[in-house]
Amino acid sequence: MNIPFQRVGTEPLALNASEEEAGHELRLEGTLAHHKGGLIRLTAQLSGHLSLVCDRCGAEWVSTINEPVELLLSDRLYEPDDQQPLPWPVVEMPGGRIDAAFLLQSEKEAYRCGYHHCPDCAGDEPVEINEGD
């Protein structure tokens, strides 16, 4: 789903994207609306199932996720104003179109970059590392 920036107004416009990976569906569903400074605000939910790797034992498992997504979108190079910091990250989308599939892929990889424990390791005590031993 590609949406032209000019089509987004003050009334919320639906944005939906989904993909299937290894038999598991992941969805990004939300709305787009104008924000100040020529930016567009995405308010969405990332939900479904995602294959992850445990950061403790290395096991792969499928996690159910349901995470809010709040982003600002720009159709040009965004130059931050140090006097007025923004409450959400800005994603630059040159070309004048909002690519829902790109946003889904980006949020999926951002989620995977987090620190995750599989169900077997979730309750384990933290591992202490003693330097110099």
C-alpha cells in the first residue's frame, strides 16, 4: 500500500500492511493524519507473530507481539529543530509516497533488535560477569 503524502489530511486515513513469514502473519494497522511542520503522524499497532532468537540461549521461538507504533513521517530530508524536540521519531520517505510495506519491515526489524528471552529463559536470574577472573 503506497499512499501519496498529499492525500493525508487532518481526518485520519487508514494504513494497513501485513506479511507472512514462515507461516506467521505480522500486521501494521493504524491511521495517518497531518502533524505540524508538514509532517504526518502515524499511530498504529504492530501485532501478530514473529520469529525471534533468544539473547540468552540462542533458541529460536515464535513470539506473539502487540506493540504500539508512533512515528512522524516526512517526504523530504528532515532537519530537527533543537528548540522544539519532537515526541516521536521521524522517518524520511522521499518520493512523496508513504510505503506501508516499508514501514512494516522497518518496525519488524526494530522490534527484532530489542533484547528478547525465550519462554525457557524468561524467569532466569541475570548472569553476572566477573572481570579479571
